[in-house]
Amino acid sequence: MDPTVVLVLCLSCLLLFSLWKQSHGRGNLPPGPTPLPVLGNLLQIDFKDVSKSLTKLSKVYGPVFTVYLGMKPTVVMYGYEAVKEALVDLGEEFSGRKDLAVNQKVNKGLGVIFSNGKTWKDTRRFSLMTLRNFGMGKRSIEERVQEEARCLMEELRKTNASPCDPTFILGAAPCNVICSVIFQSRFEYRDADFLKLMEKFNENFRLANSRSAQEKDNPQSEFTIDNLLVTVIDLFIAGTETTSTTLRYGLLLLLKYPEVTAKVQEEIERVIGRHRSPCMQDRSRMPYTDAVIHEIQRFIDLIPNNVPRTTTGDVKFRNYLIPKGTPILPSLTSMLKDDKEFPNPEEFDPGHFLDKSGNFKKSDYFLPFSTGKRACVGEALARMELFLFLTTILQNFTLKPHVDVKDLDTTPLVSGLGRVPRSYKLSFIPV
């Protein structure tokens, strides 16, 4: 081999090893599998199901451990105690968001999901305030969701009890709720503009807001038109996709377990009847239905590894020193599938949220929306939508599968960030 080539290869290896050593040697990180230079622990992670790999590693290295996804370390928090200690007790220190190049290009570091520092704090506060004002204060959020539930029923009736894939309809309903909050009006499901909006969230809308009138001359303000537009996009994406996926997965589970569906419908008949719309006050008198909705969210484990965070400074955590900017993965699976809190966690069982008397039983481990300072801004809205949409559907329709129940596959399709149900069709039979 040419001596020059050998020299270049040797220098490259030394450089890579030096960079790896520098990254690997920072701070006093938690234990973990020994990383390879450059590759780190990539060969030990199944990227088709990262959560499963992290579960296996936690059994070896405990509730706090380090994995190298390439040359950079990521600290995993596994289990309720570790996640709570990090995200709640040390919420500020673990409130950063990883600065991905794609987010800088698309979102420019703006919005509420992937922003950091003052931008994130001001935008999150503003988003919460807006949602709490019930869509500029004209109507309550619950009324908007109830209106959309009635429109959803009309769309389902138009299927004429024929087999249909519910993906579009169940995506349109929560999207329209966000439209109602932001634009002060909903859209017909087949409206051309609405279809275009659902297809491409970052086009064909503008946001006028009185707060940005207040802030336009303030050079330090985070309330720029660009930031407000990105925040709107964030609300559409987070408020539409997660809720619609949960609804779609929920209907699949109700098809799979008709005995559960029958109990929910009996409770709906007894508490609500057929002649008025469900409301949030009904939930406290419907423990079984409430338990079923919680179990749907627990079972599907929608975002198993949370949205990755970073440390905002050097953090002393237990006996470790985690450097500033270190990516953090707080495992939601580790709580939702904890076998001590939820016996037989891989089984769909509403009894996980019921006591011996049939009353609803809360669990501190139920954190599908995450927790701490980066918890989902729209958690209250999502909970409301899930209850009102599902109870309204089951109040008005019988669900009919189009394959034998035993052939319905409820195992998820796992993507990089979340889990989605497999495609299926059903008929909505009016009752």
C-alpha cells in the first residue's frame, strides 16, 4: 500500500479516536455498554424497536445508563423514580431540546416543541394561555369538541355502514378542533382548503393575534410572525396526529375486545342515554369507560421513548455528572409497561385502572403525555377529545370488524418516534 495512503489512514484513525475519547471522557456519565469508536453502541440498538433494546439494557445497567448513538452519549432514564427525579425534581436542568439540523432548517429553532431557552419559555406560556382562554374566549373548548363530535357522527353515517378505513375521518376531527381554536371556525371534511391544510400544515394560513400587535416593536420579543406560524404548525401536528392515532388504535382494540366495548356501551346507556351528547361531567360517573380510555393509551404506548431532551447545563444527577447539552431519553415505556404497577402489562386490560369495587383507580405511572416542564401543552384538550369522541361514537354506532376477531392484529407498527396501528377496516352500524 502506498505510504501516503497508510499515513492518511493512520492520521484519520487517530483523529477519530481522539474525538471519541474526548466525547466519551466528558463528565462522570452513568454506566452503559462499552461503545466502539465512531459507531458507539449502534450495533446493540434495534432501531426498529429502540424501546425494546433499552428495556434489555436497563436490566443490565439499571435505571440510569448511557448509550452512544454514534460518537455522542445519550443518557437513558428508565423507570418511574428516575424519570420523575429528572423531569420533575430537576425539571429546569432537563428541559432542553436537542438541536437537530432538520429542525433548524424547517422550524428555525422556533415554535413550542423544538425551541429552547427564552423562545421556548415565552412561546409555551403563550400557547397555554391561548388554550386556557378557550379559543380567544368566545366559546369553551368543550363546546367546540362536542360540535366536532356531532359533525364526526354525520360523516360516519355517510359511510352507510359499509367497510371503511377510519384514518382520514379520525384525523379530520381533532384537526378541526385546532382549526376552531385558531381560525374561530371549523371546515367541512371535504372542503378543498381543509384537505390541503391537513396535507401540508405549513401552507395556506396566516395567524393574526392581538399579542403580536403588542409585541411588533419590541426587538427582544419572541412573538414574531415567524414564531407564531411555527407554533401554529406545532399545535396542528401535535394536536392532530397523536390524538387521531390514539382514536384509530382505540377503535381497533374495541373491535378486538367486543366484551369491553359492550361494557362501555352499557355504561353510556345508563349514564348518558341516547338523547343528549356526552359531556365531560359524565366522566366521573363512568369509571369503566374512563379506565378503558386510560388502558388504550397505556397499551399502545404511543411515543415510547418520549421526545428527546437535553441538559441545559452541567447536571449532578445521583452520583453522576452529566455535561451540558447531553441528550436525554426519559423512557415512557418503562412506566406504562411496569409489571409491578400493571400486572401482565402486555395484555389489554381495563382492570389496570379499576379497584376491587369497580371504581376508577389513578396511577402515578400513567404518563403518556410525559411530565415536567416539557409535558404536552395540549394534554387537557387531548384527554377531552378522546373521551368525547369515543363515547359519542359508541353511543351512536355498533362497531363491526370485517375479519374474524381472532385475526385482528393489535401489535403496533413501530416508527422512529412512535407506534401506529396496522391498517384495518370496519363498519359503523347505527344503533
